[in-house]
Amino acid sequence: MRSLPIMTSLAGALPKAMTWILLTAVGLLLVGSGAAQEKQFSNTIMTEAAIGEVPQGKYEFRASITTITPHGSIPFHVHQYPGLRYVLEGAITVQWKDRGSQTFSSGSTYYEGAGANHPTEGMAATNPLDVPMRLLIVELVPIQSMQSSP
């Protein structure tokens, strides 16, 4: 690296600590000139969920959209795979087997593990609104299961 004459002469006249501070500041000015650009993206973690142990094998993610008509419902069911849910439009009220009910509105996320998460009596989930509810579901699925799915 080529040294600048002014830096070399200043370095001899200043104490060592001041030399490092001055050189660091000049370096930051030279390098940081492009850093003033406006940041053009951001990333926000919406939800994190521990899925526990996953059996050995190869997996893929499956994304699907479930739609529930206004005031419609989904009966009891068992989830074959774990996954995240993201409410695209409307709202969904989920009946949990062990923790009552919870309503998630547009922009909300939640996690459902594999297994029976809902009570066997009544509806597992309902749309409480006068507009359709759309839910993006992303599940972790063994590859052989995806190949046999329609």
C-alpha cells in the first residue's frame, strides 16, 4: 500500500494513539463514502418455532393456500406435517386442544406441529369475518410424500 506524504509527516509529529485515530478516521472517510446510499431492503423475522427432532431423510417445503368462506369453518383434522401459517387476508379463529381459542388476523403468523392440535368435538378453525380468509401454509414434508401427492 502506498503511503500518503501528509500522513507520514503527521505520524511523526503526533503521539502514537493520535496517529491511529487519525489514520482510522481518514480510512473510514475514504471507505465510507459509498455507505451513504439509502438502504433498499429490510428483513424482519415474523416468527420462529422449534420443530423438535426430524427423522433422518430428505425434506422439502410445501406451500399451499387455504381459503375459508365468510363465517365458514374447518372440521377436526390431524396435521401430518409441521408448518408455519401466515394469514394473507381476513382472520382465522383456531380452537386448540389444550389452550382454548386464538384469533389471528391479516399479517399474523402461527405454527402448528404435526399431530392432533384441535379438540375432536366442534370445529378446528373458523372464519369470524364477512370476508374470505386466505392462509398461506408452509410445511416441512418428506420428499417421498410430495411425490405421491396430487
